[in-house]
Amino acid sequence: MGFENFRLNVVARIFILSAILLALIYCLYESLYLRSVYVGIALIISIIEFIRYVDKTNRDLTNFFLAISQKDFTTTYSEQGKGKSFSRLYASLNHITNQFRSISEEKEAQYIFLSLLVEQIRVGILSIDQHGKVHLINQTMKGFLTNPNIKSLDELEISDKELAMAFRDAQAGDSQVIRKAIDGKITPLTILASEISIRDNRFKLISAQDIRNELEANELEAWQRLIRVLTHEIMNSVSPIISLTATLSKVVAARNEANETFSESDRETLQKGMEAILSRSKGLHHFADAYRSLTRLPQPQFQKVSVSDFIEKLLLLFDEEIKQKRISVSRSADPRLKMTADPELLEQVFINILKNAIEAIEGQPNPTITIDASLTRDNRVIMIVTDNGGGIEKDVLDKIFIPFFTTKKSGTGIGLPLSKQIVQIHRGSIVAISNPGNGAVFEVTI
């Protein structure tokens, strides 16, 4: 290992120190005190310079680690003039500095890219820590706020109390829709939340999206579907009434023109026609009454409900029918499992589902219905009703929740749409899954 340059410099300094020391001894011996002072000073300076030279490597290493700890990657060291080992040492230090600089520049570029990406998306993004302090907020989110310069949820609560409460209460994996006045317009915002942990610090990432256009499109589609159903049902009732009324009117007009009295046959025709008109009018009235029931749901009275008790009470309502039709029913629910719901409204949902299931399995060799209840990953209760009936056709499956749509001759088509409304006011979801010939599955999440 070569220390030639370093050793040469050390030897040269030792030689100089020795010469100065000998000169000092000579001056003291000859009683040249003033010169001794000058030589002594020179000796002290040489000793200090010698120590500094020998200690320079330690100082360089200290400065290097201090610069790294402070994320300063601009310091470089000369690799020449100190021998091979020292050249390798300083080359290694420079290499490490360059590597850290490269990593820092790459991270900075990624940060700038992600910052630009967050700013460009049309979804509001907000990041807060466990104390409610804001760490990240993009321009879209600022556009939703009355005060775009907030630093914490406490500041947000002053100007947007409802929004602050929604952000504070938002749970990971949960979603909610709130309505907020923005630029004088009521805007629906869907709020989603997720949580991450970084170095023992928990952060909540909240997104807010304006779904007005989507809601309007869905609302328009829903209205179009409803209008088609209403038109179909009303025309089915009104057309025969118009036709029959026209026929009866002709019979009456013909007899009046001939100044003839009504025969027994005429009276019978008129009687049957009036009965048909009455029957169709009652049907139309029943249809309108069913429609009204869809728009007049009572406010739910939420309470803690035991899921297993709820299922047992529900099956008790069908106990006689289940025994008569020899239906095999199995249920699975943890006795400790509870949900927050209006039991009377929710009972109506499962009455509709079970009625459909019982009708679907009629004629099956081994009619079976299963009811399973459990918790989802986001701690919500999910109840699954499965039957082994003939299933639901694919072209029917996406229409079963449309008001008044039915495949039954005596059905009103309001059972499942009503059930969906009840589940929605519980902030839950209802999903139907089926393959023709393999039965049907209804999943209700509360």
C-alpha cells in the first residue's frame, strides 16, 4: 500500500520541525532570546500545521458524513497528490456522494412528476395526519373549499363544517356522498378515504369527486326507463278502455238514432263492457297506488340489531309455507354479530327476497334456501340468500330493480325496487347474481 506522497510530506515536516527545534536550542544556548521567541513561535506554528495536516483525513471524513446527514451532496474531494490509498479513499467518498446525488435527483424528479400528476387529475386529493394537519392538497380539492388555504381540519371546520366532519369521519374503504354549494350551485361530491402508515405516522388520504354529470346521466336514464315502463303500463290499460268505450258508444248512438229501446242482448253487452272498463280502471288505480308506495318510504329508525335473531324472526314468518313445501333451509350467523338498521324496513327487503326464492324453487326435487351472514373486510354486515331454483335470465337480471318490471303474470314489479331503496337509505347495497339453471344469489350489505 502506497503512502508515498503522504509520507514524504510527513518526513519533510518532521525535518522542518527538527531544524526549527535545533535552531531554538542554538538560540537559547547563545542567549539570543529575541530570536528564540521568533523561532519558538515558528516552532509552535509548524507543530500546529503538522497536526492539522495529519488530522485532515479525519476532518474530511467528518465533513463527509455531516454533509450526507444534511442531504448536501455537492461536496467533492481531490483524488490526486496523496498516494494511492488516499486517492482510493477520496474516490470512494466522491462515488458515494455522486450516488446519493443521483438518488436525490431521481426522487426529486419523481416527486415533481407525482405533484404534477396530482394537480392535473380532476379528483380532489387531500392528505392529513392523525392530528388533522394537512400535508397535501391539490387544486381540484381547493376548488371545493370555501377557504383553499387551510392548514388543518380545524381551519376547514370554520368555513366548511359539513365537509370537515365528512373528512374527519371518513373511514378507510368507506364512501359517502354529500352535497355542497360551490359557486352558487349545489354540487354532489363523493368522498372516499384510505389510510397509510409511514414511519409510525398514520395518514388519511381523502378524495372528493364531483359526480353531478354522472348523476344527471344516471338520473336521465332512470327517468327514461321509468317513463317507458309507465307508458307501457298506462297504454296497456287505457287502450282497451278507449276501444271498449268507442264500441259501447256506437251501440248507444245506433239505438238512439233508430229511436229503439235496448234489447236484452244490448243490455248484456253494455253490462259486460262497463264491468271490463271498471276492471281495467281498478287495475290502473292499483298500478298508481303501487307507484306511490315507491315514493313514500318512512324515515328509518336505526338501532342495534342481532343478525341471528333477525334471521330467525324472518324465517318464522315463512315457517308454515316452508313446512308445506318441504323446503330445506339452512342459516349461518355468529350470535355476536350485530348491525345498525331499521329492522322493520329491512325485514321487508328479505321478505321480498325470500318470496322470490320460494317461488323460484317450486317444482325442484330438493328445494333449498340458505342464508349466510358475516362481516366484510371493511367491517360491514353482508347477508347472502341463495336458492337452487332455475336462476334468472341474463337479459332479465339487469332489469329486476327497475320499478314495475316483472316477469310474473300477477306481479307488480315494485318488490325489488322497493327493497333497493330501503337498502340504499341504510347506505348499503343489494346485488343479484345468477346463472340460468344454477339458482340465484342475493347479497345485501349493510
